[in-house]
Amino acid sequence: GQSLEQPSEVTAVEGAIVQINCTYQTSGFYGLSWYQQHDGGAPTFLSYNALDGLEETGRFSSFLSRSDSYGYLLLQELQMKDSASCFCAVRAGTALIFGKGTTLSVSS
Amino acid sequence: SQTIHQWPATLVQPVGSPLSLECTVEGTSNPNLYWYRQAAGRGLQLLFYSVGIGQISSEVPQNLSASRPQDRQFILSSKKLLLSDSGFYLCAWSPGDQETQYFGPGTRLLVL
């Protein structure tokens, strides 16, 4: 089966950099995805890594190490609006299996 | 562009009543469709997914069922709701050969 582990909560201040880690176990690996969900809203896609290395999209970056079954989401220049839950996910056949999510709280 | 709709946005139902939640996608054809449930402050639990009309895969055995009567329509149903069915129900779609899933706005269900 598939399982993902990520921290339940992370706190940071505006302007800081925060890293949210994700370790996974899966029988067949295609890639690691990240989604963001603001309170009361629907999840939105942030990034996807199929190969080892760093993918950068503006203030957000995502990293993958397939040999370590590990990835992370890096958020730079944090803003108050970044307060949200972040989920890592791996594909299981046709479907995605999500981690339990990390609640990111950004304070001023 | 593609859009995904869900309704109703909120629903309060008594225990034992039936349920029907509808999800429709516009602007694409033959999408993969998914139903998730999210309990308050919890992660996303995959309930059902479909790769085509009439093709439903169930991930969690329970008193819910899903149907896909048309290519871009996905319905979540129950004959008799339980208290434990309360939650945030999210529909999502993805292109058949891509990793990204796009979520609808969700339905908040409260079973009393």
C-alpha cells in the first residue's frame, strides 16, 4: 500500500522561509505532488516532481529524492496569505493518495 | 477553459435520509473523476474514482455509492446517511495522462 508522513503543524513569521517535509512509502512511484488548501476552500495544485531535484515556481519550490523516498515543499518570503494546509500526494494507480496535511501558520 | 461544479454547497440532513451530491466538469472530455471526503481538520480520504462512463472504483467500503451516468457527471449517493458521514465532500478531475487534479468547491454535509 501507500503511506505518507508529514508534520502536522509548522509555524513561521512573515518574510521567513519554511520547509515542509514528506516521506512516502509506495509500491509503485510516479512522482510527488503538493497541494495547498486554505481554510474552508478546496485544494489547489502547487507542484509536481517526477525526477530528483528541485522545481521552482515563484516563491514556492519542491524537492524530491527518489532514493530516500523523501521530498519537501519550500516556501520563501512568507506572507500571511500563505497560512493554509499543505498536502503531499503520491499516485496509486489512477488515483492520488494524500498525506494528512501540514497546517502552516504565518504570523506577523 | 475547464471548470468543475459541485452542488449543493452546504447540506444539512437527518440521520437515515438519502443523499445525492452532483459534480459536473466543463471544457474537457473523458476526464478521470474522483470523490474525496475530508473530516474537520483532517486529510483527504479517497472514496471513489472513475476513468470512464459506468466505471467506478471504490476505495473505502461504506454506505456510500457513486455513479457516472455521463462522461462529465459524477454522482455520490447514499440510501441512509449516518452521523459519521458528516464532512466536506470534494469532487476532482484530472486529464487521463497527467498527475494534476483539479478540485471543485466542495459540499459541506452535516448529518444530524
